[in-house]
Amino acid sequence: MAGLELLSDQGYRLDGRKATELRKVQARMGVFAQADGSAYIEQGNTKALAVVYGPHEMRGSRSRTLHDRAVINCQYSMATFSTAERKRRPHGDRKSTEMSLHLKQTFEAAVMTQLYPRSQIDIYVKVLQADGGNYSVCVNAATLAVIDAGIPMRDYVCACTVGFVDETPLADLCFAEESGGGSSLALALLPRGGQIALLQMDARLHQDHLEALMEAAMTACKGVSKVLDEVVRQHLQEVSVLTGE
């Protein structure tokens, strides 16, 4: 990305946003009738679909059964057409396996699994169009799908990717900013209690910058939380009208 100005002298980014401004979020819940819960989300030009099945009886090896809580099974994949380069293996590669594990760790911190012992909850997330912040957008989509499935959570789990450009923290990175060579981190947060579900960094970051970047990430996650809350309330209103309640 040599020669590409990620932040102008006036403080504007490539897509016209200010440093702390989030990308536009549009989301819908209940997009699949066959699943227990589902959601579709667009965060900027990144688009993702999440589907939830369960809680249900354990499938496969019984040795994985937990007697005091539910097992959360997550699968992350990318559509072959999600990027400019066609992916030969949309799931099952190292990156997808790593992202699936991160999603599992994130939702184990948020879902009240102790209410469903000896059970399994499946969360499937697919990126339909990738333009930065894939993990974060998938977490936000999965949160809405879990809520749509009626599975109790301790709080919304909201995620955002932030980066550092010219000594300035940037919230909710797009692909060009992510691949610009600077330091970035992805944070999944339970905003009401400020509990961190997952913190991921792919590059080195000087400790002097960590506090500013964490603060920007937490503020961004709280902003995402307000948007997701509006989506849930809107969905409940629509369901109430349809059911006549």
C-alpha cells in the first residue's frame, strides 16, 4: 500500500470517515426459517451470514459431552467469491480453523452454557464479502443469531478491529487499512461489564500505544452494541406485529 494515504491531513480516511467513526451497519435477524436462529449483517462492504442450531443433543463422539454445560461448536468459512482472488478452499484451511477457534472462545465467554448441560450449540458463520474486520463482523452476526435462537447470553458480545496510523487510532478498519502494514487488534467485548471475551493481535505493537488502541477498541465496541441493540428491538417489534401480540 505504498503511496496510499490512509489518513489525510484533515483527519479523513480513505472512505471519508473520521478516525473514530464506525462503518455503516445494516442487519436483519431471522433470515432462515429452518435454523433455530439466524442473522445477516453488512458492516461497510463486509457482509456475513450467521446460523445457529441448538441447544440439541450431542452429535458425534460422546466423549466431548460436558456434564455441567453445553459444548459450543463454531465453524467459520468464506464464500469462494468473497474476495477478488477466488479461494480454492473456502473452509478447512489454517486461517478458517483459527477463526473458528476464536469464535468458539468468544462465545464460550458470553453464552450461558451452564443452563444446557450435556448439550451442543452449533454456530456457523460465512463471510459473503470481505472488506476488512472479518472476525469482528462474524462475531456481531453470530451474536444476533444466538439472540434470535433464544439462547441466553450474559451480554451482547460486540467486536471491532482497530489500527494505528500516524500515531492515530482508527476504529473499524476496512481491508485497505488492515493491509496497510500498521499494527491492528481485534477486540470482542461484553460492553455492560467491560469484560473482554477475546483480544487478537497479528503484529507487534509498542506498549506505549496499547492503552490508546484498547480505549479506541472498547469505545468502538460500545458503539456497535448500541447498533445491535436497535436491530434486536426492531426485530422484536416486527415479530410482535406479525404474531398480533
